[in-house]
Amino acid sequence: MSSQQHGLSEPTPQWTEWGISVLNGMIGDYLHHRRNSLAIDMACYHRNRPLPLTTADLLRVHPNPGAKLCILLHGLGCNEGVWAFSDTPPDNPDSSYGTLLQRELGYTPFYLRYNTGLPVADNGKTLATLLDNLLSCYPTHVDDIVLIGHSMGGLVLRSACHYGIRQDCQWVDKVRRVFYLGTPHEGAILEQLGHVAVTVLQTVPNPITQIIGKILDRRSQGVKDLRSGSWLAEDGLDDDLEVGRPDHRGAAPWLAHARHYLLVGTLTEDPDHALTLLLGDALVRLPRAYGQSPLAAGSGPAPNPHIKIFPKVDHIRLAHDAKVYEQIKLWCGNE
Amino acid sequence: MSRLSIQQIRGVADLIHDTVAGSVDAIEETHQAIARKQFALLKQIDPIAAPVRTLEHIERNIAGGVYQSIRLTNRLAATVATQVLNWLEEAGDSPRP
């Protein structure tokens, strides 16, 4: 039985849930393989509890379900609490992108929590199945799905769309828009540096550096996948990928019928500032060709790409920023 | 402030056990690698090669014994923790008089 299935009475994730989410990000694949009860199972969450996917439970949470759904997926080491503008529950009015989209544009929001230490492709497959289950018990007809992924969540969404098509999932055809907030489609610099550090430490013929390298190498496969933004099982493990070499193994098209929007933050006001060029939003750099079509090496152009840069909005803030929401609302409102 | 559930405490206990076990393995491996290097150097000096070999043997046995005792203690602690958590879980499940 997993951690989230027990005695949680607080409406929003508290320090224990945050600690467990961070731990899952760091060593979640290990926890999963060891069947440790701290490993998180992917589920929709409502008021800090997993939401059973039954029609009755969905009606209990959303008494007036709409025909438009909004799925929100957090990033590495986070949980659904990252969407909250303040300390209020994410399903309270004004507290997150999901609730605002519900109130202003009629989207019914669902927040997911998952083990971010698992390979991105594994989470993508699980999400594809979970969304199919959600739709099969959703009380009314659905004709529009918006996907919002923060950081790693964006990669998981791409993966889910890919496997959703393969598994012939009914929800895929209903996806109209996908929002990627600070998603490392081209890899995350921190993990790239981490990989270099581990390689150097393990190469130096010294038992102390080797043991440190060995410990650092125990980081989760989810983290390692961020090195090149891998989201397909066919990519293989990122351990095999040489540093600095573009990853062409993840060549798969973006979901063709959907519109894809990239929202990226920067540390400085000027996107061309050296600090921003080096670090981007602190964890993810600007897309190499923002404003143009090629987004990720080998994955082809995104159909109708839209990229918006938010100066002085750091990586985490992308998940709960008023300006970011206004942009999402604007794009959601455009037919 | 939220509290950890029994299941979560069980997970933490399992993780502590795994961490201690993994750390002991890694530390022993590193320790032996360092010791081997030093003894190999000393064994190149002919007059002391024989006593160094004996010393190496003794060191390996003592260190091995220490690491093994830590592993046993860790296993014992994990067993006790599991029993206590089982008992707490049963006590929590049973109806109050």
C-alpha cells in the first residue's frame, strides 16, 4: 500500500508529503522496485487525497462536471501543491491555474501526483492509461482536454500522448492544447552538469571519489531522463548517452492535432542576458530556437508552436504566476 | 501539521535499513581498497613483507568482523522495527473497549 493512501487529513500537501515527493524525485525508482511504502502511485488528487476514479467520486468532487477538462501535472520532486498561488487548497477559487480556468473558462481541473523518480516513459504510459480510466467514468461527454505540465510534467505529457496513440486511448483525440511550463525538451543543465561530475568522480582512480560518484549515480532514472529530455522508452536509459551529443533517439512527432505552447521563465529581465543564456529559469534554459519551429533535437517541429518568455519568473514560479495564467487563459480562449 | 502514518513510518524504517546496509557495503569496499593499496606498498619491502602479510590478514578479519556486526545489528533493528510497527498497526485496528 502506498503512502498517499493513509491518514492524511490536511487539505494541502504538508511537509511530510513534500518530503516524500522530494524523496520520490531523488530515488523514486529505487523505492518503487523495493516496494517501499513511500513510493507514490500515480493518481488524481483532491484535497491531499487520491481521488478514486469512479463516477460517484468524480461527482462528489465536481458536482457540475463540464465537457472541458484540464489536467495538471507537476514536475520533479513536487506534488500538486506546486500549483497553489498561496497556502489555500488548489481546488479553492483563485488558488491555482486549474481553479481559475474552471471559473473563467469552464474547464474541470484534475491534479495529478506521481512518482517523479520513475523513468519519464513509464510515467507517460501510466498517465495514458489513467486518463483513459478517467474518461471512461467521467459523468458527461468530454470534447476538449487541455494538458498543463510543469517542468518534467511536460515531458510526461508528451510521453502520455505518444503512448496514448499507441494504446488507442480515446482521450488523445480530445486534446486541443498542451502547455509546457519550463519543460526541458532539450535537457536540463543541472542534470547535464551532474552527469559530468559523476563521470569525472568515477573515472578518477581514487576510492573516495569513486564512492562519492557511486552515491551520486544512485539518483533516480527520472532525474537522469532530464539530461536530454527523454520521454520514450525506446530512448533507452540516459546513462548510455554521451554528454553534449544531441539525442536523436527520441524522434517522435508532437501530437499533430493539438496546439503546443511553451512558457519559459528567465532569471533576468533581458532574455539575452548572460545569466539567462547560461541558466535560463535557474534549472531549464531557453529553447535553442525560441520563436522558430524546431524545439527539441530529433523530435521535429511542433505544430503551431507558441513560445512565450516570462522575464524574472523562475522555474518553480512558472507553476503559480498570475502573468503565466493570463497567457494560458488567453491561449485557451483563442479558437 | 500533518503526521506520518504507520505505513509511511514503515517506509522510512525500510529506507533507513537499506541505506545503512548499502553504506556499510560501500564503506567496506572503499576501506579494503585503501588498505590493499597501503599493504601492497609495504609488502614490496622485503624485510617486512612477511609480518605485513600477517598484519593484513588480521586487519581484514577484524574489519570484516566489525562490518558484519553492523550488518547484523542493522538487520536486528529492522526486525524489531517491523514487529513494533505490526503491533502498533494491530493495536490501531482493534476496536476499543
